[in-house]
Amino acid sequence: MSANRPPPPISTMLMRGLFEENPIFRLALSLCPAVAVTTSVKNGLMLGCAVLVVQVLSSMSGSLVKHVINPKIRIPVFTLIIAIWVSAMDMILAAYFADIYQQVGLYVKLIVAFAIIISRMELFSMKHSVVPSFWDGLGMGLGFLVGLVLAGAFRELLGNGSIFGIAVLPFKPLLLVVLPAGGFFTIGLIMALFNWVDVKRGHKLPSGGGGAHG
Amino acid sequence: MADAKVVSPHEILVDGALPADATAIRLVRSADADIPLAVVSVKPAAQANSFVLTTAETLNKQDHYQLTAKGVDQAWEIAPSPLTMVISVIIGSALINNFVFTRYLGLCVFFGVSRNKDTAIGMGVTFTIVGLLSGMIAWALNTIALEPLKLEFMQIIAFIGIVACLVQATDLILKKVNPILHKKFGIYLVLITTNCIILAVPLLNATNGATFLQAFGLALGAGLGFAIALFLMSCAIEKVNMAPVPAIFRGLPIAFIIAGLFALSFLGFSGLKVA
């Protein structure tokens, strides 16, 4: 195995996940929960936190064991590591947040199939030591969390006229956005917004407007 | 156990002796056995030794009912025919609760391979077959091993293991047995591992305590639904690629908007009922 590379500065690692490589709107990875659970801020926040914790723990454990595992079987080993942390997370959430878990339970279990987590292990943890892996995982997890909360706030405000279950508008401006179809519209619009901000900042658009990875 | 079946929305045909008094008969839905359904009348049917029950409430042919009567030492179980049940589960999971458009699963692969019709069809076919296989193996493992041994907490790890092994095995076997087919479909096999539908099917089956036929229906319906969604989307995307889309919407944003429109139209299936 190659030796650890010098890590980039912490601020770069943190900010990368939040904007330039935002897992949802930029990399277009792990889209299912972004559309599915963002009918309210609460749901988005809970799943976001779950992903954040799993991402950080998996990145760190991946970095810890990278010298021990044969590179040929690294993908199954990574999957196994993620599955262990997801199982733990699943049980914790089911025990302590039973009411929200009822709505998002299936998606918590499916964190194991999120491409973003394994891709950070493969791209970052394999080459860096534990502490930078922690910061990278934290940045990516936060980017995911912010994306989910943003989409959740947008949909809850427009669809239900409330934030965090507290009514802020006396009416429901656009019921459509909390319907199943609304999730797709919301994510599409926020993606376009990210592109628009990029154009304003003088960047060129990434080819394919965010690209579509598997 | 004697035979009884739902023949029309308000009638049940029962084989065997029944008291003529309608109040002596107790009919319940198996799902909530505490609430008796009102029986309006009991009449002898055209055939010998069988009766027709008329109920006030509308009966559903896909539901399970239990029937007992005072003074009769017999119980009737009313279950839908297996074929009806499988078909209703397949239609339910393919159209009414389409995995892509109403459960939002498998989106990464969905947006990745819906660029043209050929890849959409290839992925749809491969996914349906592998999804069905893995769904059934996972169901068997869960029913035979995990549940009796109280190892339910291992479900996530076990199911992802099955999917990974199955994809790898199919890849190897196909490469040896039919290299031409492998050349055509091999690339989609690799992508299947990142598709969350393939993991969601066994998890849903395990949560709902599905029977063999229900598990089969869900696995097949999920694959068909995914294939339908992929094909529809690829047709739309091929048209949009030739349209003047605003620069910031090009690529994924417009694909999401189209998917949203499809999801809206799939809402129409929610009124569909399988008789």
C-alpha cells in the first residue's frame, strides 16, 4: 500500500463537501433519500445526521484498516464496514427516535447502498490517515445534511406553510411540492440554482450540469 | 377445512352446513379479528349443501376472512387465490407504488442509464432477472435462517452480501457460458450493486413478513416497474436532447423535472384496483 499523502488544509476538506462537491446537487450521488425523505425539515435533518455519522465512522475505519486489507477485495470490505455502522445506526434511531423512524426507516437501512460513502472511502480514506479522513467525512456528511435540510425546508415551507412543524404561513402556498412528484421538481430546481450561482461566479458549467454518476 | 370464497362484493359462497339465523354467524377480516362484519342474510345456494352469505360491508377478493358459526363445529378460512394475489402484488409494485416514481428508489442508476433506449432496455432486463433472483434468495435466507435464529439485526449485512455475491457469480457464469450475452449485459450487472431497489425489496419483504408468493410478486413487480420507468424516461430524454433547454437546466436538472412530471402522471395509478 502507498504511504499516507499529506492532507489538504482542514478548511478545504470541509468546504469541498459543502459546495464544490456537494454530494446531492453537484455529484448527484445518493439521490433517493434527497427526494424521498425531504417532505419536512425534521425528516431531512434526521437522515442527514444518520448519514453524517455513518460517513465519518466509515471513513475513519476505512482509513484504519487500509494497510491490512488486500486491495483486490477492498470494495466488499468497505461495504461490510458500512453495513456494520448502518446496522448500529439503524438500531439506535429505532430505539430513540421511534416516531420519525417510522417514516424514514427504510431509507436509514438503505444508507448502506449510498454511493457517496463508499466513494469517499475509495477516493480519500485509502490515501490518507485517520484524522484527515475524519475531516473529509465530516465535510461530505455536512454537505449531505445541508442539502437534505435545504430541500426539506423548501418543501415544508411551500407545501405545508410550516418549518419544523411550526406553522409560519397562514396558508399552504403550493401543496404540489410535498406530493411525491414535488421532490423531483425541488431537487431539479435547487440543482439549477447551484448552476446559476456557478455561472454568476464566473465558473464554467460542469459538462452535463452536474453529471450523472452511478 | 371447508371451502368458502368471495363471489361478489357483498356475497360469500360457503360449502357446508350453516344455521339459518344470520346473527349466529361471525365473519371477521383476518387482519382485525376483533371487529365482526355484519351478515345480512343466509340463503341456500343453488348447489346442494352450500349457502350464500350476504354482508352489509363491501368485501374485497384479495382480503383474508375467517368465518365461524354458533352450534357448528367448523371454521372457514377465506383466502384469495394465489394467482390473484401474485398479480395484484405485481401490479401494485410495478405501477401503483412504482419504485422509482412513488418510492424514489434506484435514482442514481435511473438518471445514469436513461440516456438512450438501448441502454435503458438492457438495464431493465438485467435488473429484472437479477432482482428476482436476489429477492428470492434473500427471502429464503430470511425465512429459513435469520428469523428462526432471531438474527434479524443481521438483515442489512446479509442482504447486501447476497446481492454482491449474486452479481459477482452471475457475471462469472455468464462470461463462461455465453460470452456474447455477457458483452452486451455485463456492464449493467456491475451497476446493479449500486441500485438501492435491489436491497429495498428484501428489506420490505422482511418488514412485511411476506409469504413466498408475495415476495415473488414484489421482486418481479419492482424489476418490471424499474424497467418501465427507465424505458419511459429514455424516450423522453432522447427528445429533450434535441430541444433548446436553458443552459443552467441542461443535463440533470431538466431530467429531474421530467421525472417529476412522470411521477405526477403515475399518481393516476393510485386509483387502480385489481379485482
